[in-house]
Amino acid sequence: MSAESPLRPAASRSALARPLDFTYLSNRVAALGLLGTVALARLRGRGWADAVGAGGAAFLAWATARELDPDHPATANAALPVAAVAGLVSRGGGLAPLLPAVAVLSGLRGIAGTTGETLTRTDHLGLLAQSLAAAGAGGTVGALVAAAAPLLTEGGRSVTPLMGALLPPLARARGGSWTGALLAAAALPLARDLTAPEPVQSACDRAPRAVRAEEVRRARQVAALALAAGLLTRQSRGLLPLAAACLTVAARRAGANLKNT
């Protein structure tokens, strides 16, 4: 996408599959950030599950910001250390918080339409699986974001993933994360900047057209609503990557607005 597309075209027609291409600097930043966060967490005495959870959250913040702000890889590069620091200074949550975060990423990717492909039946099943995993781990908000993707996109619509969001928690939720809640509380006042219309110039990964600005805006609106819902329901631990992504994207837009005034 854009001048620095983070992903390489793939043979798959999936609207969700986006393999990394390490010829791009932002992708190398993401990989090194993940590994560096895991290493720092281990040096701080965290167990492997918590360390991988912190590194995964940092990477997912980067990936989520790429969906919300396809023209600006710098915002994703900023979201990664924000999420890494938040994960390192808060009490570890293991791997479970990654399940709703992955569901959020996939849902937003489908809504933003950055690959240029229509959601397939396989994608619907993938979103259902992620929605089930998120809801089972206590991340109902993340499950709903995944379920929303086929309902908010043109073509390939399905209610199948919505069934996953109806699953009651199979594991006791660990409650909120104070760092995730802090990031969400900082991002939500900037929701107007985040969701205001903005042109998008990035090309789709596997379609001969630009990413549609209205679809990216819809993804940002869903992200802001999910962040508010997660804060109210104390699911901020699983939405920490989303909070970091929304904060950096909104901050970029707010800063640009200030320069233009």
C-alpha cells in the first residue's frame, strides 16, 4: 500500500491474508519490535507466555494501525513502541489477550478493504473461528468487531461470524489493563479527528485500484466504537493494541489539523 506498502501480493484470493514483505522498512521495524519486546520482557523476569503476549500486542498494534492508516506507515511504527511499553509496565496477561486483538485486526482489515478482495466463505469461517476464540477468552468486543466485517462490506456478506460473538466466555476474563485503559482514555477524546473524512491514496494489495477512503473511515468508526465499548466493559487488556493504534493515528491527524489552522 502507498509508497511503502508493507505487504507482498499473494496467490490467495482471501481478503484477510496479508504476508509480510521484509524488503519494506516498516515490516522490518515490526518484526524487530516484536522480537525486541519479547526479549525485554524476559529480561524483566516475565515468563514466556507473558513475554510473547507483550511482543504480540506490540506487533498487533503496528498491524492494526496499518489498516487504519494505510497511507502513513510512520503511525504504525509509533504504535508499536507505545503498545510495547504499555505491555511491559503492566501486569502480564499471558497469551489470552491476543485472541480478541487478532479478531479486531481481522475485522478491521475486512472492513477497510485494504487487500481489495471480497471476503470469501473461507474468510467467513476464519472470522467465525477468531470470533469464537475471542469471545471464549472473555473478549466479546473483539469478537463483535470480527463479526461486523461481513456485515459492513460490499459483497461477501454473511452472518456466520456473528455466531461466534454469541459464545459465552469459556475462561474467566482477567479484567482490564490499566495501561490499556489509559491508552483508550487518551485516544477517545481524539475520536473526532480519527473518524473525520480523509483522502486515501494507497493502492490495494491485490486489486488494481486505490483503497477506498469511505471504507477506511468506516473501519476507524468501528475502531472508536470498539474502544469505547471495551473501556466501559473493562476489556481493555485485549484491546490494548487497538488503543495504541487509534491513539497514534488520531494524534497524527490532530497534529496535521493544528498545522493547517
